[in-house]
Amino acid sequence: MKNYFETEAYTMNVKEFHYSKGTGYSFSFPIKGEAQSKEGNDTPTVWISGVSFTQPILDRRSYLLRGKLQVKPPYKEYPASLQLVVSEAVLLEEGRYVVAKKRGKTTSPGPIQASKQVAGVSQHTQNVSSGSYKDDFPQQSEEIPF
């Protein structure tokens, strides 16, 4: 079974491998099914393995993947599974998902206090300016947090 397949996928477990013509990437991604189980409203999740020989794939990113979907035959104790051989991968978003952790007390001002300090400094420099071109821009000082 070889079919053209297109899906939006969140790639996981990306591993780089080397072969005779260069570098390839193997990964896996989940696809939620449309069927519902008898116990509740849970939809089954099918994990599909993928391989890309031409385009780099990054871990934990969303892609639009296009390629051939084929059945991997069973091997030793592994059952038959689905595999996507990628011909085109388009990155849909940037960055990784990060789980936020609680922070301890910090001594730096919060975003509201920092914006008040910046506004106060810019008002001060506008009042002091003598009208020349170079004085219209606020001077950088230690009071402005970045």
C-alpha cells in the first residue's frame, strides 16, 4: 500500500541518521482518530513513524507533511505499522513548547513598574532637551531596564 498523504503533525522523537547520500531524519507523530470508544468520548490515537531523506526535521515542532504513506512489514517482535516517507515538510510555527515553572521572588521590577520607569525617564529627557536634533533621543542610562 503506497498512497500520497498530507497532514499537519507535531513531530516527536526526532533522530538524525547518516546514510550513503547524506543525513536523514526519523521521527514519530500522533494522529487522532474519528471513531469513539464504547467507554466514553475518547478518540483513539495512532502513532505513525516518519522518515525524511531530503529535508531537515526539528523535534517538537508543527509541520505540514506531504509524502507517501506505506505499511512497514512486521520485524521480529514489532507488529506491522504505518510509515510516512516525507517528500515535502513545511514548518508551521517556530519555537518549542516550554512548561513554565514557578519563579522565586525576584528583585527586578515587574513589567508595570519597568514601563513607568521608562516613561519617567523619557519625560525627563524631553523636558531637559534644548531643541537640538541629537537631544531629542533619550540617553541610555542605568535606570532603563532591558
